[in-house]
Amino acid sequence: MSAEGRAGDARFGPLDDALRRAAARDAEAVVARARSVAERRLAEARAEADELERRARLEGEAAAEDLIAYDRTATRRDAAELVLRAREAVYDELRARIHTALRELRDAPEYAEVVEGLAARARRQLGADARVVDDPGGLGGVVAERGGRRVDDTLPALADRAFADVMYRVEEIWQ
């Protein structure tokens, strides 16, 4: 390099240094602003992530509560159904036993007295001139009629009335 080039370099040395320092300061300022922006954006992203997590947790808890409520309702419904089926089985069994017991009454020695008592009761209800039929249709018991009124004291009818009376009492107990 020539002496003149070196001298020119010496003249610009302080300027060069000032420019380098200014460039370094500018670079540091740009880096500081970039860090600040990055830190702010990171903080915002963390806050947004925290909020999303909080919302998701709340939505998950709400969904779980809904599912639990649904399961409870289904369980109560299933339990009620089970109770109803059990009651129905009890009703059916009790009704069958009452009908069987009254059918077996036909073979008992006191059956004739029972039929006489049923006929007498029917006449008290309808009048002494009521027409009473013994063992109508092979059902056992009696049927009485007078003036458009009818008393059905066949064994199946008596069994049904006895069953209804017992069930009324059972319903009171179950409540």
C-alpha cells in the first residue's frame, strides 16, 4: 500500500472506530429489542397456553360431571327397572299362589259350605229372588244375577279380588 493510502487510513481511523462503535451499539440495541420482543411474545404465549390449559381443564371437568350425571341417571333408571321387574315377579308369584290355593279349595271337604256361603252372600247383595248358578263354566264358586245386576264370585274372580287386596297392602309397605 502506498504512503498516501496509509495516511488516508490514519485520517479515517477515528471515524472508523466511531462507526464500529455505533454499529456495535445499534446491533446491541437491535438484539436487546429482539430479546425484549421475544421475551414478551414468550410471556404472551405462556399466558395463552396457561389460559388454554385452564379452559381445557374446566371443559374436561364439566364433561366429566356431565358424564357422571348421565351415569348416575342411567344407574338410577336401571335400579328402578330392576326393582319394578322384581316387584312384577313377586306379583306374578303371589297371584299364581292365590289362584292355585282357591282352585285347590274345590277338593277340600268344606267346599260345599263355601259355595253355600257365596250363594247366600250374593242373594243378600242382589235380593232373595236372584238367580244363582253354581260352578259356572267349571270355574268353581257362583255367579248370581238379578235385574241387570251381576255378582261374580267364581273362584278366579275371588282370587283376583284377594290378590288386589293383598297388593294394595304390599304397595303401602313398599312405599
